[in-house]
Amino acid sequence: MQKLKFILPSAEMKPAFEAFKRAFAERGEKVKAGMINPNITDFPEWLESLRRDKSTTWFVFRQPDNKLVGIVNIRNTLNADGHITCSIRPDERGSGYGTETLRLALDRARELGVVEAEILCPPGNAAARRIIRRNGLEKTDNNIYRKIL
């Protein structure tokens, strides 16, 4: 697997983001991570919504070709989705990017002051459950997984 790099979104990344969203649309899926308000279609407005939000969103680029393969959103305070939400580009799934992205996201969460990470995993998402378990999170109740950082 190639190296992944977390980069804060900027205006220059619009073409990569549009290609990322298209990959989801082609599969009838929607991007979840970083979608503070999924109704926003204007990229500059979306960037501004990220700046106003009380979380941090990163684009995950594969090195050395700089392809956007994921988006990660980390919240310092717990909400209904947990502390971390990740979206991996559908045509890149199964390549280990989800596992590595979550590993790096847990490191970032620790740097941001999260002491015990909590992640919600929908019951029908077996791939996400495997990624979560590979990163050492334990199921606590319902569909919630936790790890002390």
C-alpha cells in the first residue's frame, strides 16, 4: 500500500473533491465524512462551512500520485456519529486505505485531545467493522466502538 497524507481542504482541491464525489455517485452512494451540510453544492461555501464547524476535516491523499482516496472528520466532542467519521473512495476500497486512514485519524484525534475515541458503526457495514477492530477499538454497546488513546 502507498503512503497516505492528511491535508486540510483548500480551494485548489476542488477538482479532486468533485472526482471523489463522482466516484460515490456512480455507485449510488453519498460521501459521509466532512459533510457538515450535504445540501451545500458550492465548493467555496462547503470550505467555509468546514471552517465554522467545531470539528476538523482532512482530505486523505495517496502518495506519490496525489489521488484523493478518503475524507476524515474528527470531532473533539462526542456527537451521535462518534469522534471520527471516514469515507474511502469506493473504487479504492479493499486496498487497506480504510484501515490506515483510521489508524492515522486515531493519532490525529489523540493530538487534538481526544482521550477515549468512540466510533459508531452501522450494523450492516461489515467492512467498516473490520477496519475498526483492526485498529483496536472494542465494541461496547449497540454499534459503538471505543479505544483509549
